[in-house]
Amino acid sequence: MKTMEKDDRSPINSGACQRLLTEEELTDGGSLFRVPSSLFDLIMGVGVVFLFVSLATRCALLFQSAADADMSIEALSLAFTSGLFYDAVAFTYFMVPLAAFLAYAPQAVFVSSRLRFLIYGIFIALFALLLFTACAEYLFWQEFESRFDFVAVDYLVYQREVTENIRQSYPLEIILPCIGLLALLFFAAMKRYIDRCLRHPAPWRKRAAVGSLILLLPLCSAVCITGTSREILSNRINNELSKNGMCSFFEALFNNRLEYAKRYATRDPQDLTRRFRRAVCPANQGFITPPGPVPEIWRTVENGRAPEARHNVVLVVLESMSGDFLHALGGTKGLTPNLDELARQGLFFSDLYATGTRTVRGLEAIALSAPPTPPVSIVKRPNNGGLFTIGTPFVQRGYETSFFYGGHSYFDNMEEFFGGNGFRVIDRADLSSDEITFSNAWGVCDEDIYRRAVREADASYQRGKKFFSFIMTTSNHRPFTYPEGKINIPSGDGRAGGVKYADFAVGELIKNAATRPWFSDTIFVFIADHCTRSGGKNEISVGNYQIPCVFYGPQIIKPATVAKLTSQIDIAPTLFDLLNWQYASSFVGRSVFKTQPGDNRAFASNHLTLGYLKDNTLVTLAPTGGSKCYRLDPVTSSEKEITLRKDLVEEAITYYQGASSMYENMLQSREQRQPPHKI
């Protein structure tokens, strides 16, 4: 008996063990997994599971977005073939901890019955992690229609909000047990083979040699995959399907540090200031300092000879309020009766586009009048205090400036940015329990933050001060929960309810403000931060970037529609033009009231790809240095790739290179953050 036990635990090259394996291999020759009589075979068995789960995930994502995908056999074959390659690359990294453990663990680990259950746990955890990642990808795709990207990277920073959002949005009590059950099923399918490998391990030297060869695979993958993945198909959905979520995540993590000048198309820096100045001010007048090697655009903006109007201003940025929700922009579901009424009674911008797909890009565009420059929004960059923002002219005139946010303002660095640029920041933490009637993962409901903004406006009025209130809302965001009984859609029932409640809260804000003595002397600006869905067939489906914007002041502004192409970065200059203010400016945007026919343009980005829209033509600049042009159908908003229009490509490069270089220098030098002299 002792001899037999010793043979059971002897190295695999013993005669008894070889005979045992030979018989079992013959018995199980038709099974799904080949009997892993070596370390290499076991790793490959895990690889089969990895590739199977990855393929199933890709099929599920395709099913979700079949309407926008290119369903031709050629396109799908290329997407899935490329996807298999990226899946294999991802697996070479995924299996590193397991391969290292099995290769270098002492021989005693394999023969210890006590440690065997620990090894079982490692395999179960590995399969659970793989399945959890696949599930997370599926849910992420539902929201953003892309593989893991910079949004997923950002979400890891703000775990509190994201964890609560997931908990409140999805049935985790069902999802997590299902993941655990599937992980156990995968483990059960491989347990007998794992046991054989553990019972009969190769000698340590042989395991280490094979393991070292396996661990060279990630290095080979790193050589094959460098920088930003290139587009292989013209359809964006197919391109996303061709990727692997894990690879995309780490690519986004790496690209959060990229610089415009190192990755995008550029032109001669010596001539950049001249071209940049002419782009932001076609008349090329009013510049305060002579052109130099550093691109700067400080200029005096004069808005007519009429006296300055010192009205209060309340600027409301509406979370995820796509243009097509409004009846005025083609909506048919009747979700926004209040915004539609304001559009009829106020100054309505019917052709305005968001600069990006995230709140932080919308805040950047509105507050700084700046196009979206890589790598991340200026709002999130370090050392971003003391800049010239939409609040600066108000502060110069003695206004009280406040930033209101329904959530915690550390999110997306809002507290540091607005607090460092002259705003008093009021967020969820500043509201007393009596002021909060409802809250969820992202913050208090819109009604609560509006009521606090009205209270602060009352206080400013009583002090005899003019005020500028910048409000960022949160309710139109997953999990789409809000106070019950406000609208005819139950709380938590989906996007439609979030939109309708956000619109309801806008109506309540106007009703409440209309009872105040300062109402008749106040301009309200309602604008979205970005659209609900910005994805589509093309890398930038610019038709999905259209957002609503209304200037409302029944005793100040006459009802009208502005049909000119407008960007979010034009809001601040347009507002100051309406007030007849003269000021020194470093804004890239300009007043839409002063543009000439053919001058209007808009900007759009999806973080890595930068877009420039003009003359119904979209120019895209890629981080690979390339550019493309698309013709935009003004009726359907569909895009068709056309021959490059060199004039528009040059304009796009001038704007993006100029703005990137200007702000990089501003963030490094305090001398350039404020105008050379006061006006």
C-alpha cells in the first residue's frame, strides 16, 4: 500500500503514471478538452474557455446593435477574425498569474491535499472573473455602445457613485449568483483534468521551462499590439466588435496620457498663432498682444455701443438631454412639454451640437469656450485654477457666481475646477436633510438642487447683488429614479421617465422663480451636456450630437429661432453679446450673432477621434495622424465618406492644434491665464 501511494504521487515520467494516462486518454479521446497531461495542455484548456466566453460576448453585442452593424458576410468575417486575434492577445495577459503559479510553485503544492482546495478556488475565481467581465461588457455596451473605453477607466476612479449606480440599476441578486453558478459549471467541466495535472505534475525544472516559454507570449503580444488600434472597417459597430474589452480598457488607460502634438496631424508651429487667430476671429482685429511662438488669442471683444445690460443669469446644464427628445427637434413621444414651451417663448438654437459624449466635456465647452482637446478635459487636469472662464466677466462686474451640483462635486474634479475659477461650489453635501426629498447614486433629484439655487438667488437679491448661477443636473441618468407621483411614468422605469422628470423639474424651476422679485431681471439658459446616445455606424455619428439650447427671459428676450450651425463653445460669447458686454477674452468660440454666412462650424469628439463640422461636411482627425471627410445629409443626418477637403482639414487641424497648444501652455504658466490688461 505504501508503495502504491508513493507511485500515485511520483513524477509523470514514471511507468505506472504513463500507463494510467494512456488508458484515460483513450477513454476520453472524444471529450471537449484533450486530457491535459502537461502544464501547456491545462493552460490551453483555460484558453478554450476564455475564447468561448469572448466569442459568446461578441455575438451578444452584435445582437444588441444589429441595426447599425454591417451584416454582410465579408464585414462580419473580418470583425470576428480580428476579434479572435485580440481575444488571443488578451488571453496571453489574462493567463499570466495562473501560468506563473503552475510553472513555479514548489512540487509540494501539487501533492498537498490541503492546498488542492486552494487551487480549486483559484480556478473558480478565474472563471468567475472572466464571466463577470463579460457581463460588465454587455451592460457597458447597452449604455455606450462600445467596448470598455475611457469612460470605464474614469469609472474606476469614482467607485462610490459607480458601485451605487450599478446596485440601483441592475438586479445584482440575480446576476451575481448566475455568474457564480456558471463559474462552477466551467470548473466542473475541467476538474477531472485539473486533478490529473495536479496528481502527476512534471518535475519543477520542466514545469519552469515550459512556463517560461508560455510567459513569453505576453511579450510577443506587446510587439504585435502597440499604441492605438486602427480601424479595419468603415462601420464603427463592426470595429468595436473586432476588439476585445480587456485590451480596449488598457488601451484607454494608456491613451489618457497622450498629447495632441505627438499623435494627431499638426502643422508648422511657427505659423500656428497666425492661423489660429484668424480662425477664432476672421476679422483678425482686437488682439491685445503681438503674435509669438506660443499660440494665444487674447483679444478685446466689443459687443456694440449700447450700454451693458446687468441681468442675472441662471445657466442650467441638463444631463443627457438629446435634441431628439424635444418636439422642436423631431421628438414624437411628448416627453419635454416644458422645454418645448420655453423653446417657443425664448431664443431657441435649432442647430447646436455637443462637443463630446461626457458631462465633463460639456462643462469644459460651456465654461471655457474650448473645443475638446486630448488627452482629457481641462476640467480634470491638474493646475487648472485661475483660468478665464464664463464666470470671469461676471466676477469682474461684481456678480456672485455659484456652481450647483446635485451629486458630490469631487466627481470629475468639478469642485476643484469651479472652486479654483471663482465659483462658490454648492453640492449634495451642502444640502441639509430638510432640503433633500429624494436622492439616488448620482445625487439629489433636480427639484432639490433647483430649490437650493433659488434660495441662493433670493439671498443674493437681498444683499443687492447680481448673480450668475451655473447648475449641473443629475436626474436624467441611470438608474432613472426620481420622486414618485411627479409624472405618469413610474420611477426607475427607464430613460423615458428620466427625461420626462427632468423636464418636469425645469417647469417647476420656472414656476418657482417666477414668484421671485428678481425673475423679471433674469436670463435663463437651458442646454444639454451631451446626448443620450452618441454612437452609430460611423466613428463620429454627428447627427447624434445635436442638443437643445434655449435662452429664456420673457421680459428681456424676444422669441426667435437661431438656425445657424452652433457649437457648445459658442454659448458664453453669445450670452455676453446678448448682454452687450465688452471684455478681454481667450475664448475659442464666438458669438453666433456676429458670424457671417459660411463661418459657422461645430466640434464633436468621442475622446480619441476629433470631429469638425462645417458646410455639411465632417472632418475627423484620428490619433494615428490620419484624417477623413464625410458628407452629412442635412435631412437624414447620414454620413458618406468623400474625398478629403483640404481646406476643412486645415481648419480642423488649426483649431485643435491651436487650442491644445494654448491650454497646455496656460496650465504650465500662470502669466497666460488672465488677460494682459483689464477692460
